[in-house]
Amino acid sequence: MGSTFRCIRCNKIIQPGTTFRCGCGGLYEVRHEFEEVTRELFDERLGTTKKPYDSGVWRFKELVHPGIDDGDVVSRPEGNTNLYRREIVCDYVGVQSLSMKHEGENPTGSFKDRGMTVAISEAKHCGASTVACASTGNTSASMAAYAAQSGLNGVVFVPEGEITYGKLSQALAYGAKVIQIRGNFDDAMRLVQEASSEIGYYLLNSLNPWRIEGQKTIIFELLQQRRWSPPDWIITPGGNLGNTSAFGKAISELHGLGLIEEKPRLAVVQAEGANPFYRLWSSKGKELEAVENPHTLASAIKIGAPVSWEKALRVVSNTGGVVEEVSDDEIMDAKAIVDRSGVGCEPASAASVAGARKLKEEGVIHQDDSVVCILTGNLLKDPDATIQYHTEKLQGIKARFSNKPVVLEPDSATMLQSFKKVIASTI
Ligand code: F0G
């Protein structure tokens, strides 16, 4: 039942603690001594109300954090998110067997809750009093909620004016101390690492390997929903690349344990203006070169120096995966289609659907492949982006699927007439 930390670069093994980077510069990953597990063990827990197994993370406890006492787990619960197939999205991508796993259905509206429940439980276990993270918004919202629940102090470092109000309001409301940096996410990430090691805050970014353990359950759960039959492709947006690393680890562990026979291929999609991983992949390079001033409307993935690039590079190769980039125009159109299907997501999430379409056009994905796109965050996380798209106010965005609101003048005599005219021409 023992778990250790292993450096992914030099293979050094240490006892789990609060140091997440090895002296050689490599990141640690968690290594478990797995007990024998079966699909049935996890299937029997479906629908249970027994804590913590009612959570879509802790249902897989043996593969996530076998050593922690059930009583030490801090859970909302999280996970148990739906898989949706929508005709309009399938037609848009050109693949009929395409579904979307909606991680925006987690308690704070993004996939981050899955990693957070594990890492905050571990923070409590280690006796931490203050937890900290840098964030483009969702991690800070999630951390603030779990810190509040567990009675820990939370400090979040966010780029000033660069995170959406939906996310900022969550961090403030849940009571975290919000530090707004006059810089970008990469500056905030540097500062939080320095502050954590100087002041002793427990770091909750995804370089904390316990976060990765929780995020693996997106894959476990989606395979369980598909009765353990892997799709050909799993497509996810890439920012700091924690999720990509988690997906790859999940796939190789399930395969190693014999719970799946085939490995699905991973496709990671970045925004063109924040694409260091795409550049590394397509140049077949060995070292990541940071993008100095990353830009994209998908603020969640506006990251120039992703912390987990080295883990991500290995796992993409191990699954026979690919890395793609898409423009903001493609992201916002794909979002409009996902939204109009009635499912809805935030801009960064739609990068997965935009990426699926592009990979299909390029012939990498075939029309009869089965595909699961991960929707990482809820539609309501970024209402500004949605409204500006539909009012056609986004610079450089063609807004092909805009649904422009109609304005009527407050003149009671003619309002009904104008309304009738407008409605006759639009519906
Ligand atoms: N989608 C959303 C909605 C996100 O919030 C993030 C990351 C990603 C995709 C990319 O995931 O970083 O694991 O590659 N958000 C982080 C944050 C950076 O601070 O909330 P990743």
C-alpha cells in the first residue's frame, strides 16, 4: 500500500513530502504499490452513498491514494460528470462517434476539483496551515473552495486583469487571499514557487503530483462510462499540461493493470498564441522554449511556460498521441456549436472540439474513429467571452455562429410593431 515519489528525470525515489521537484530539476510523480484491483470493484461502487466512494475521484481510491484514511479525505463529492453525444457537434467535427465529457459539472465548475480533493486531503494530512497556488482562474476557484471546507488558509496568485470575473469572484467569495500580479500567469507561477519554499505554504499547483493522481480519474471514469472500452482518441486542451500528464499516467496504469486492453491515443490542443508545447512537439525538440507574451481569448490556457511539459511529452509519445494548435477564431466557433448543442463550455474547453475538427480535416482522425473530447470548464465561467462573441465585438473573430440580441426602442406605441417585424425576419 506504500506510495513514493519518483523523479521522472533521474528516477530518484523519496518518501512523499512537500518537495515536488528533484535536485536534478525533474518533477516527481507518485508511484503506488497497487493491490490487485478489478473493474468490478469500481463498478460495484457506482451510485453508492458511502463516503468517500460517492465521489468520482475516490471511487478509484486504490489507484489514486490508497494509503490515506477515509476519514482524512476532504471531498464535496466531485466527479461523476456526464458524457454527452450531440448531433450538431458530431456534424461540426465530421465524426459521428464523438462525445463530450463535461468536467464543468464539477462542484466549482471545472476539472480542477478532481486534483484538488486529493491534494488538499494530503495537505491536511501533512499538517499544512496555508495552501497556495498560481492560477489562470479555475485552480484558484477550486483551491479556495476546498481550503474553506477544510479550514485551511488559501493564498492565490493571479495575473491582474487576465482572469475572468466568474473565476475571480469564486476565489474571493470562498475567502482566499487574492494576490493580483502585474504580470502574466508564468510570473505568478514563479512567484508562488518561491513564496512556498521561503514561507512554507503548501503548494497546490499541478506540479504537486497528488493533483495529477486526482485528475487521472477523468480517464478512469470515462472508461468506466464506456464499459471499459477505450475510444480511439481522447482530446484535451493543454495549458500548464497537468491534465495531459494525468491522462497519460492514467492510461498506462490501467493498461499495466490489465483493466483495458487497448490504449486510446491522446490529442492535446493548444491555442495558437500560447503554443509552446505544440512548437516543441512539431519541431521534435527535446527542451521546451517558453512563449514570452502568450495571448489567446481562452484565458484559462494563456500560458507560455507550462510546468509539466516534460511529463506531458513522455505521455503523448507513449500513447501514440499528437499535439495540435487552433486559432481563437476556431476556438470561439467551436464553443458556439458546443453551446448551441445545449451542453455549453468555457472557451478553453472548446479547444478540444476545435482540435478534433482540425485533426479530422487533416486526416489524422478518421470519420469512423471514436472520439471523446474533454470539456474542462463550465459555460458560466466566462460570460464576457460568450456575450462579446454573440454581439460580434471580438476583434479578429468572425463569429460565424453569432446569435445577436435584438434591441427595441422603449416607445410603447410602436414597440410591438417593431418586435413583430424583427421576429418575422429572424425566426
Ligand atoms: N481548461 C481549463 C478550463 C483550464 O482552467 C485549464 C487550466 C486547462 C484547460 C488546461 O489544463 O493546465 O492541466 O493543461 N487552468 C489552470 C488554472 C492553469 O490555473 O486554472 P492544464
